[in-house]
Amino acid sequence: MKILITGATGKVGTRLIEALGQHETLGAAALRALCHNRQLSGIEIVRGSISDRDCVSSALTGVTHVIHLATCKETPEAVMDVAVKGLFWLLEEYRISPTAQQFILLGGDAAVGHFFYKHDGPLTEKTRHMAYPGCYALSKVLEEVMVEQYCIQYGINACCLRAPWIMEKDDFKFSLSFGDDVFGGPVWKDLVAPDLARQYASDGTVPLLLDAEGAPLKRNFVHLDDLVAAIILALDNPRVRGRTFNISMDEPVDYGALAGYLLKRRGLNSVRIPSSYQSNWMDNSAAKYALDWRPTYDLARLVDAAWDYRRDPADPRTIWYPG
């Protein structure tokens, strides 16, 4: 087995490489990374742009499995090169490769609208694509559709693992910060008066985000360890061929329950933040059935892991999306 990993230096790629190396049977697999402008040691590297067919062809030589993790956020100047052109060349070279056996795409709940649109029931793999404004969500739709069509057109062995917001280390704690150190969005300090934001950041107050109906928002998350476990279980699994799977916590995070838990366990107060967002719930039952996979993180564990994490000074909070 020879696995090509794109996005190997990112959050998911780094942990996946570590987990593969520790796996009882997959530890013997040869790993190769396609890297553009990042550094990586310990595995074989092909350096170049994913939008360059010759580079992609070289990266796929002798490869049996492709795990496509590379992505861009709201970077219009790069997102189509990675999400469309890059994925197209990966799929083209994969389908004509004499050694190719499986293609795994890491998708995202942005492809079904995340919390921007109202849904009448759980978000399943049958939920139609609904990109929210911006190039990132559009790119996730295009990726999923492209892989699906290659399965139909050419019968390739491919699947998509669709994840919501991925958390590790102290990410979840900083996703609730009213300071400049906030991770992701919403940017809470922009939703209250500046003096209040400074006070909330100082005393650790957390947002209790409300949905468009004024109830505590329900938003989907997944912990990095659970996602990586699902990726590994998908490798050479005949039940995933041609399918998409939601890889998420069993229940979305309820911001009301979150505020109550942080008050009880950490003594942190909360402040209600109105929004036009919509609560939703990703149904992960298909992944449980096909992969024999179970998420190990619930709300309590997600919170406690983030607040108890002690970051090494040599491991600063650096978030890279393009590159």
C-alpha cells in the first residue's frame, strides 16, 4: 500500500500521518505527501502545485490510495486552483493509474449550507448541496460533485467523508473567545460593544449563540481524533465505495447546554448573542453502520479537553488555510 496525502502539513494531515504510523497493520504503508510551500519531514515528499498536471502525475506514480485533504478557505485567488483544477488533475491521473485502488475526499458541511439555511430534519447524505455565500462553501460543493461524477462516469472506487468544524487541542476554547485570539467564526468581539468585548475576554465570558428563532443554536462539530479514526476505517472498506458519509459528533453542540456546562464546571458566565443562523443536526448513522465507527467526543469531553489542554510554548496557535 502506498498512500498519497494532500494537505499533509495541515491539522488533519499531520494527525493522520501520526496515526497511520502507529497503526497495527497500516503502519507498514508507504506514505507520500504532495506539498506546495510547507515543510514536512519523515515521509516522501513531492513538491509542487496541485494545479500542475505534471506534478500531480509524478505524485501519483505507484500510489494505491489517495487521501485528499488539501483545501482553501476564503481565498478566491487560490481556491479554484486547489478545489477544482487540483482535484480534477488528481482524479484524472488516478483514473488512468494502473496502481490506483481507492480515493478518499475530505468534504465539509459547508457543502450543505452549515448553519446558514433552515432544514426540516437532520442533515443526511441525501441533503441537497446548498453553498452559503463565499468561495469556500462553493468549493466544497464542487469537490463533492466532481468525485461523485467520477464514480458515475468511470466507476472509480472513491468516497467522501463530510466533516463539520474540526476541533483539536484548545481550539474549542478559543472558538468562544471575545478577544483577538478567537479561532474561526463568528468573531464575537465584533458582535458587542468594544468595552464589553474587552471585559468578556478578560473574565472568560462565553457567547450563548441564539438561532434565528431565539433559541440556543445547535451547531455541528467533530474532534480531530474521531475524524482520523473514520478516515482509517474507510481505507480498503468495500462498504464505502461511491458513497458520502457525515462524520460528526452524535449530537450538535447546543450553545445553551454549553453555557450551562461551562458555568457549572468552570465558573464561566455567558452572554446571549442573537443571530440569523439556523440550528441543524448532522446524522452520522450511515458512517456508524458502514465503518463500524463511533465518535468518542461528546459535549463534555470536547469542553474538558479544550480547557484542560496546556499548550507547549514551542507550539503556538498558528492557523494556515492556503498553502
